[in-house]
Amino acid sequence: MQPDVPSTAQAAEAGKSEVSAVRKFLLSRGNSALADRVFHVLMVVCGLSIFGIVILILAELVERSNLAWKTVGFKFFGNLTLNGSFWDPVNGHFSALPFVYGTLVSSFLSLLIAVPLAIGLAIFLTEMCPKLLRGPLAFITELLAAIPSIIYGLWAFFVLVPLLREHVNPLLIKYLGWTGLFEDTNPTGLGYFAAAVILAIMILPIISSLTREVMTAVPHSQREAVLALGATRWEMIRMGVLRNARIGIVGSVILGLGRALGETMAVTMVIGNTPQISKSLLDNGNSMSSVIATEFTEAVSDLHRSALIEIGLALFVLTIIVNGLAQLLVWAVTRGAPARVN
């Protein structure tokens, strides 16, 4: 027995009843000009609140770091040493140079490790992965991005650092020690390299997920056109997909860099927390975020606290610049313009 299908007349009658109900509601509400203006003001306040929060944070950091800025000046980011020490709170000598160095070294080294793996994972998920495996693998990748940083830090301290100390670092010292970047001077396994590896694991799902979304946005006609010209699968991916998605991929890498620059707990637990500059990546070091986390509660002088806040100000400005650049690049590739083959 066939189910009852509404006739055209019944559908028209239902539509009229809905229109009538909406008309009755609009007539019964009275004058809505005031409510519309209130709604408009509330939405504007919500939109401007983001700018207000950023300005308040920036103003507070500038005010709290004013003492260090007046005392040290531009030398705060230079080589201000006392008896070979960059950071000497007891004697009132402060230099952020080792922390800036540690932040940049660990962050960019993590990019060198994570970017090839992330792009390879994105290519596999987008172009080569079986449908049954694509969903679970994509879910696990995104799940990695949701794990708290303290969990990464604990895992790195108890699992990753012993693994590097016993198996990876000896190989690096044996085969790459001649470069000076992997000298056998730190038997603990902590240092720049350990921090870079855990950062690479943390930013890998971010870069991979964004890269996969950008690659998915490339029209299938691009792939078909390249294959129709006789290209292999790798040539199709390289010329038809990666070439069109290159700006978005760069944006995802910069977003990953922004996460690496501001990471605190995981880096604090494995970098060694020593305010020094060393050529060897296996030596202990420190970062801008980790020195704030470890010393702020123990700072006893106003100048010491002000110096730590000035480091936070520098990190805040750097993060804003990096994320702004990433958003600009991502917008450039996702603004709706069709992809082109150059």
C-alpha cells in the first residue's frame, strides 16, 4: 500500500497557514525599532570586545614592564652579561637574549621535523588513504591537537627524554657530532632537541589538519586536467594540488609556528631551564614562556617581575604578528577565487 502523498493544494494550504502565523506574530509584537537597535548595539559590543581584550592585555603588559624598560632599555634584548651570566636576578642584571634564542631554536627546529610529516600525512589522507581508514585516521590526528600540553610534557619527560638519551642522541653524536650541533656535553637528554621533538609532535596535527582542508578545497577538475595530460599520481599531486594549495600550506605552517612559540608546560619540562646560549642542540636551554612559568612566582624584586613581564610582552607581540600573517595567507587561498594552473 503506497503512503499518502500530500497534494499540491494541501501543500499550498500549509504554506499559507505558516505565512499567516508569521504575519500574526509580526503584528502582535508592536513597534520593534527599539528592540532592533538594542540587538544591533549588543552585536557591536560582542564584536568589539575582542579588540578590547587584546588592548587591555597589551596595555597591562606595557605598564607592568615599564620599570625594566626604563632600567635596561634596548640592552634587555642584547648581550648584557655579568661574569659570563646573561640572567642574574640577584645582582639586577637581565638579558632576554638566551630566552629569545631558545624559543627561536626550539620552534624552528620543530618545524623542520613536523612540516614534512604533516604534509605527508595530509597528502595520504586526501589523495591515497582508503575510505575506511580515512575517517579514523583523521579523527586520531585531530585528537592529538586536543591533548593538554601538560600531558605531552609528562610523556616527554618519562618516555621521550629517556628514548632520546639512550638511542637517538648517541647516533646524532656519532654521525653528526662533527658539525658542532650535536656535541656530547649533556648526558641528561634534556635540551633544545628534546623540546623541539615534543613541539613537533604537538604542532603536527595543527599543520596536517589545515593542510588537508586546503588540499580538499582544490577543485577535482585540477586533478583531472593534470592526469589527462599524462601525469603520474605524484606529478598530479605536486602540480595540480600542492601548487594550488601552497599559500594555505604556508599559512598552516605559520599557525603551527605560533603554537610552538607560545608553548609553555611541555617545553618547561624538557628544555633544561638554563639561561645560556649553546651551539649544541643537545645542551640545556630556556625559552621565553618557560622562564616566566618557572620564575614569576619566585621573583622577589620589582625589577625581576618587570623583566619577566617584558619578556611576556615581547612574546605576546611576536605571537600576534605570526598569527596575523597566517590569517592573511589563509584568507588569500580561501577567499573564493578559483584555483589556477600556472
